[in-house]
Amino acid sequence: MSTPDWRLPRGVSRSVWEFAHDRGIARDEEQHLADAPLLEFDRDVVTRWFPVPGKLLDLGCGTGRSLAEFSRRGFECVGIDLSRESLAVAAERTARATPPVALLQGNLCDLTCLTDGIFDYALLLFGTLGMVSGRENRRQVLENARRVLKSRGLLALHVHNVWRHLYSPPGRRWLVRDVIKRLAGSPQAGDTERDYRGIPHMYHHSFMRREVTRLLCDCGFKIREVIPLAPIGDRTVSATSGGPDGTADLRCRGWFCLLRATGWLILAEESGSQDSAAARR
């Protein structure tokens, strides 16, 4: 029997619930993402951001791609995800990891199972924050991330840009409606739905840059770096301008970068509020 809408976990839409419980999607993840240049670019950027091994939490770890990478580099890794099917794949992928990888099934809006201030690093990649429905629920995810990070701990975040919808006729029609929602102060502004990998009306929230940076600051983070991401087909993207292994440099450059970027990779630092709280105690 399917779970009724009123029993869905906080911040989880019907479409995301179905996505999380689709065994085929979890098992086909590697094939679906094969040779995706954004994954390699994300890996190289976050490797630079997190150079020294420590305790790392992957929020929305999926099938464990990032956990496997960081575990090989000597990080103590914990992954949490809503999808039991994805966690099963992640367990297979990280079965021989040293140190061992811990995997937890849970909702990112509720991380009461994790102690305050224990992680050096946190990942929230691949548009995961945008899969959380509701403005206050997305805020809760970031507040949870800040809480479990040590003072001055680092968060790597990837979100999608509202303005990427400019480049298709359906996207432009959606943008017109979205602008009207923003002017009216609707909390649904930025929310999108599209069919994705067999899931109809898949929910995702797209961000304006100011929206996501303000949200991070409100949740106790300082912004350290923001990288706008170029469209994959952008003629300015070249493998020869990337890393030593030939990874494409997907930074969006030039005029109108704010409108052309498909999204942003953001490095944020816990602002030190953990120190302040400890001093008060």
C-alpha cells in the first residue's frame, strides 16, 4: 500500500518519495551518470576545498559516489539518505572502505540522530537541497548542517539557477509565471516540476543566487567561494582548460554570467556560532 500524502516525511514531495523508493533508479545510477563532466568537476573542486582528511558527512549521499572518493583519501565518512535502495548500492560500493563508512537512512530535515559539532566537513551536492520542498524545510536542512559541523567547519553545496530556464520556450513560460509568484511573495516561487527518469512531475526548487547566499548566512554560514557553472554545451568549456587529468573546467565566465550559469557550487564556513554557544554554556 502506498504511503498517503499526509504521512510523507517533512519536506518530501510525492515525486521525491517515489524517486527514493525506485530500486531501478538506484541500480541504474552509474549508467545514467556515466561520463557526466559535472561530477568530475565537482570532485576536483571539493577535493581542493577539503584538502585535509577529517570527519565528513554526506547529506543525500545517494549511491555513495562521494563517500567512496573521500574514504579512499582517508576521511572518516558518514552518509545519510532517504532512499534505502540507494543506501544498499552505497553499502556495496564502500564495503571495503578503510576507515569504514557509516550509512544512515533518514530525512535531512530531521538529523536528531547526529550529535552537535562532530563533523569537519559536509556535502550537499547534486542539487539535493532543491529536492526538499518548502522554504522552511530547506532552511531546516541547512540549520541541521550547521549544527552538526564543528566551529569553522566547511559545507560544499550545489544548487540550480532559476535563470537556466531562459534557454528553452517552456522554461521561459515557466519564468514568466515564476516572476509573478515572486512579485506576489509566493513561497512556491522557484518550485519546478518535470518528468524525470520515469517519475512524473518530479519536484525541484531552483534558486536565485541572492536567495541561496542569504539563506546560508541566515543559517549561520559565511560564504567563502561561489563558482557559477557553465552549461555543458557552452563553447567556452574546454577540457584543455581544466585540471591535469583533462577534466573540463565548467566555470561560467564573462558577461551575463549570472543569467547563463546553470547553477552554483558554493563553499560555506560555519560562522563560529558553535564557539559562542560553548562559551555561553
